[in-house]
Amino acid sequence: MGKKVKKDEKPPPDDVFDTLLVESRQAGTVVLMLSSPEEDVQSKACEAIYKFVDKCDENKKQLLDLNAVEHLLALMQSEDKIVRRNAVMAVGVMTAHPDVRKYLRKQEATIPALVNLLAPEEDSVCHEFSALAMSNMATEFSSKAAIFENGGVEPLVRCLLSHDPDVQKNGIEAIALLLMDYQTRTAIRDVDGLAPMLECLKSEYAVIQKLALLALERASQDGENRSALRELEAMSRLIDFVAHPECNDLHVMAVMVLSNLLEDLESLELVKETGGLKRLVAVITDQVPPEEEAKGGKGAPDKGGKGSRQAKKSAKDSKKQESADSSEPPPGEAIIPTLPDVKMCAAKAIARSARSAENRKILHEQETEKMLIHLLSHESAEVQSSAAQALAIMAENLTSRDSIREWDGLGPLIKMISSENSDVKESATLALANLTTANSNNCTEIQNLNGIEPLINCLADGREEAVANSACVLTNLAQIEVLRADAQNKGVVRALIEPLNSRNTTVQSKTALAVAAYVCDAESRENFRLSDGLTPLVALLRSGNDEVRRNAAWAITVCAVDEPTATEICKLGGMELLQEIQTSSTRKSPFAEAALQKLLDSNLSAKYALTGCLTSTNYIENGFYDVGQLRPGTKFLTVEEYAKQDMNDKRPIIIVNAKPDPTVSQAQSQAELDAKQEASKTSVTGKSSRTGRDSKTSEGRAHSPTEQGTGSTSRLSSAKKTRKQQEREEKQREEELQAQLQREAEAISAAENKPYEAPCDSTLLKFIDEVVDKIQPLPTTREQVKALATFVADKMGGPIERGQLSNFGWELPLSQIKFELKSNVVPLGKIKAGIHVHRALLFKTLADKIAVSCSLMRGEYNRAWNEVLLPEEDCSPGAPKFPPKTFIVDLIHEPGNLLPFDTPEAQTYKKI
């Protein structure tokens, strides 16, 4: 046996405590261990806490309540690497809890400590959890600002270059959150962070690629960042990324980045020259991209300068292109269908880029409309809607409108109008509205494709935007007479009434404009009026929207061309609303002024009552009535409403209705007929009456006494018969009385329901016939005016001496006429004694009948006068000719005297 050798073990020093293995199951105990001066104890305590908090959120809250975060924050700044690593691991996990983040935000040392742990000399685990903590903290704005102020952007960019995917993931996530702040977007470019972000697209992990695309999307919102990304060939990389089908779930975000980059004209020109736009279009439409004509020297000669653009490429670029082409698989194998969301985002990207006129031009040169038209046939409603919206923006380019029609883009859009999806319907109608603006060929093509009826049906749709767009399209179609007539035959006028009741101001505005376009003929106006379309149209004048009021006023201007429609508008209060608008300093507009003027021109009675002026172009016709000067704000009533009022002591309503009185003519003819019949009866019955009396007396004498005796018995029997006859007669009388009462009631109800008929004025009709016979043949207008003035004065009581007007009795005769007619409405011809206001009205009425141009003006206190334009009396061949002058016709003092307008005599004539 060998000899045992005793190991030489030195006992521990006397002042050192023996190793103690402690097992603890309480979190509070471990938290106390964080305060230990021994680094090994601190490290193990941090590791235990990391494992504990990683289990659930309740553990994180428990340790926060035990004040563990304060100790961990201090240990993150420890000199020992292991302690720092374990402490930041625990803190990084705990920051997922909002209460922990709230506590850390209040500690000023939190962000600097995390930034320091991202130093290159630190362990990768420190980088991972420090970046994790910063990504969790960056969800609040105050933490974003603190990270930026403490220089945390550059260390996070370094994390993107790490070989550890967890470090990359946490770093790019933190950067993506920080890029929501505009300051970081500038800082990321200064620290060269865009290139590492692009490199992350090559990562094997989809989450890193997704976060990188999110960061790029936010960074590319800055114009200078877009310029830097162009230099880094980000467009080509992103298009290549979209072309890879294995990343199809991330293609949407890649297209969103492309959408930002394509906003710049430089980016669009770059992708156009490199052929990237055609590649993108091919990928989106699932088609093989057209080969470059200059490639390989094959194919037809270049058209439109494409060859010259290819010649400008450098040799280096051509080599890169050749190498890329050699590495790509055959076109038939490379094209794999993209997801609908990608197509939708691509269409939106083109729409966003096309907002600029220069970009639209480039997109049109690349025939982008073909891709969008292709997407209109996609089965996804979202893709169809996005493509139609992009076409709507592209249609703002004049040449694109014709191209879309030539490439058969109108047919799918018209088909989409009948879609059940409201978004599709709205986008399609918007595209058609832009395509038909100032383009008659597109309007005609819509008719050829039977698109008018679907557009009319769309007016009843529940989507307000689609209704407004449809009204806009129909307005564009109405510019062509054939299309307007076709739409009217299909009921567009009635279909426009319902949208007028909408509460949406855009719908109201577009619909009112469409109404103005389609009620331009008498038949359409009548149809619109009878369909009760004027009520909502007039109500739009109360709108607080300027455009709605303007278009409604324009529609009323068109509707008020004929008198029945103008009268109905007045009944609905349209005239009062227009007057109110014109008195407002903020709502006043030329459109409202034009509508009011047109309304007054179509209703001369209202014009004269409200303005006190009828020009020489306003011709008084039958039905005109003068109610006197109305005060502002007073409602203008119809003559029927005035006639239904009880008789009063106010001035009468003077009406012009030169028609023969049918009752008088019938009474005269009946009287003549009765007189003739009576004369014939008297001549015939003169003889027969005498012979009748002789025969009766002879018969009376021939009766015998026996006959007189038998007469008494016959009288008894006849008495019984008379009682029965009396009863029958009483019943007949009662029945006749009831029938008469019923007829009277029916007559009264018929009279009430019967439309009002103005009293006929046969006297005025005689005046007109006399004027036409005697005055119209006079050779000059001056002679006609003088003769007519004398005629009017004679019919209205003759001349009145100056100063004797107050003694001229005209009020009592007028009151007597009102009493005779039992009405406030008095025919003009019945007035035998009249002053200024009556004579001027009669002069204007008769002058219009014989084509003598004159105006009717109203003053104050029953003053009215007529103004005429007449040339100089001296018309010798050699004399100089001057423009005609205005004269006031004297109808009172010296009938026929012409007073020059500016003379004192004329001014005196107009005033008391």
C-alpha cells in the first residue's frame, strides 16, 4: 500500500465569514440582497429577479412596490460587468409594465444609464436589454425627448449592425418609435442611420424586416431623408423586396415606403429611368413587364425618346443591369400574384404621387393608367376602390382623360356604379366626375355605354359622397344637348329632388348645380315645379354654406325664367330670402342678386311693389297688379290672397286684365233673346185670348140646373182627392227643397275650390283697341307719346290745374268701385278719376301694347311717372345727331308735355 499523502489546505483567515448557501422564496428577501456589498450576491439577486419578473406582470408590480427598481437602477451603473448585465436584464423586462415606466420617467438617471449600456465595449446582452428598455420607454413622448437629448439615437443605430438578431430587433423597434418625432428624423440622417435600416431588409427574421420597413416609412416622411434614400438606391431595393413572394406579408409596408418616396419628382424620374416603375406595375398587375426596347439591340426602333434616355445611362449602370438581368429567373417564373392589400396600397401610392402635376405627367408617360384600369377588374372591393381613386386623381391631367377612354377604362367604372359596396361606388363616381370635366368625348362615351341610367339611380344611394359625385357627372353630361335630353327622358329631373333634402352641404351644392343644368327648358321646369322640387330648392337659400347658397341661387335664376315657376317661388318665400341675403354684408353675392332680378323680371307685380321701377324692357301683361310700395320685410302676396281678404279702407289693388266680361256679354245676349221671344208670344196670343174668353162664357151659360145639382156631390169627392194631392205636393216640395239646398251647398263648395279668376276689364280692352286704331299709326314716337298722354288724361278725369291736385276728388270714386265690386281688387279700366299713380300705370300699360318704349317709376305719396327716351326734334339731314334724352311725360297738368329729366319742372312733377 502506498503512503497516504495529506493535502496541504490552508484554513480561511479568521476575519473571513464562511460561505453561506441561502435559499429564499420571498421576493422581499431577494430585494434586500440587492443592497449587499458583495458583487456576487448582487449578481445572483439580479438574476433571480430577472427570472421572477419574466413570469408575469403581477411580479413586476410586486417588485416595484418593494422598491426593487431603485436598487436595480443603481446596480446598472455598477463597475462589475456581470452585475450591470443582470441588472439591465431585470430592468429591461420590467419596463413592459406601465407603472414601472412611469416610475423610471421620474428618475433622471434612467435614460443616461441605458444609453451608457449601449457602448461598444459592453456585452451584447447589455445591448439587447438596454435597447429593449429604451423601446418600451419610447412609447411615451417625454421618454422620446429624453432619449434624443441624451444622444441615444447613435448607439441605437450601432445596434442595427450587431450580429445578434435580438439586439437588431430591439434597436430597430426603438428607432421606429423615436422616428415618430420630427427631431429624430433629422438626427437619423446625421448619424448615417438610413443605410443600416435598409440592410435590415436582408435579415432572416420577418419581425426585423417589418420593423425596418416601419422605421423607413416614418423616416421617408422627411424630404431630405427621401433624397438620402434615393442616393442609397432605396427605390430599387424596395421594388426588389416587393418582387420576392416569400415576403408577401410585408409587401404592404414596402409599398407604403415607396408611396412616400414617389412623392418627389426626382424619385419618380429616377425610377422611370431605371425601369423600376414598369417593374412595380408588372408586379402589382401580376403581369410580365414589357422588355426594354433598347436591351439587346432587338425590337423596333425607340419611340418617344426612350432610346435617348437609355443612352444617357453610364457604363457602370448598364453593367449592373446586365448582371441583375442574368441573375433574375425567367419572366414567366418570376411573376407570382401579389396580395390584394399590396395592390391596394400600390394604387394608393400612385394616387398620392399623382397629386403633383409634374408627377402626373411622368406617370402618364409610363402608362400607369393601364395598371389602374387592370386593377378595376380585381375581385377585391378595396382594390377596385383604390384604383378608381387613383384614376380620379390621374384624370386631373387632360391627356390622361383621353387615354383612360382609349384604354377602355370607362366601362369598368360604369359597372362599378352598380356595386353593392359603397366605397367602390363613391370612388367610381369620383373618377367619372373628373373624367367628364371639360371632355365631351368621355361624356358621349358614357351615353354609349348606357351609363346615364345607373348615374340617375345612384342619386338615391345612401352614400352621400356617391350622390354628390353622381350629380357632378350628370352636370357635366348636361353640357351636351343630346345627353341632356336623354337624361331628362330617363327622369333625372325628379331624381334630383330627393338629394336636395340632404343635410350634407356637398350633396346640396352639387345637386343644386345639376338642377340648374337640367331645368333649362319649359317642360323640365314644369316637371320640376309639379314634382314639388321648388320647396327644397328655396330652403337651400337658408343654408349657412356659401357654395350651397350660390348654387341654389343660380338654380333659382334658371327656374324663374317663366312666370308660373317664379310665382311659385315667391309663394314659398324665395323672394324674401333673396332680399334678406342681399341686405347681409357677409352673405351678399352676385348670384343672389341675379336670382332676385330674374325673379322680379318674371313677376313684374312683385318687382314694382318692391323696387318701384319697371324698365322699358318690362312689358305689362294681363294679370299684373299694383299693391303699392311694400316696406322691407313685408311678404308679397298673390292677387288671389289679396282678393280673399275682407274689404278694408286701404288703397285698392289695381289689376290689369284686359278681357271682355263673359257675364255681361252673356246677359246681353240672353236679354236680346228673351226680348225676341216675348215679342213673338204677344203677337200670337193676342187673338187667342179673346176667343178663349168668349167660349168660356158661352159654355157657362149652356149648363143646365141638373148639372148644377150633381156638382155638389162631385165637390165632396174632389175634396178627398185634394187632401191626398196636398200631401203628395208637400212631400214633393220638401224633396225639391232638400235638392235645392244640396245644389246650393255643392255650388258653394265648387266656388270655393274653383281657382281664382281675376275680374275682367272690358273698358281697358276698349282703351287698347282705340289706342291701336288711332295712336299707333302716328308717324313718330314723340307724337305717339303726346297723343297717348292726352288720351290717358282724358280717361282719368282730364287735366288738373297746378295747385288744385288736393281738390281733385279721386278717393271717393275709388271707394265706390270697391263697394260695388265687394272686393279690394279693382280693374284699372274702371277708374274714371285718377292721379299720378293711376295715370302712369295706364300710360305704361297702353304704351306696351303699341310698342312705345317707356319706364314706370314710383315715388312717394302716390307719385308715379313715366320716362321715355326720345331724340332731338330737329332731324334735318345736315344737322348733327345726338343720343336720345330722357323725358318725363306730364299726365296731370299739361298732358302730353315732355319734361327734360334734369329740369326743375321734372323734379317738381315727381314730388309733392
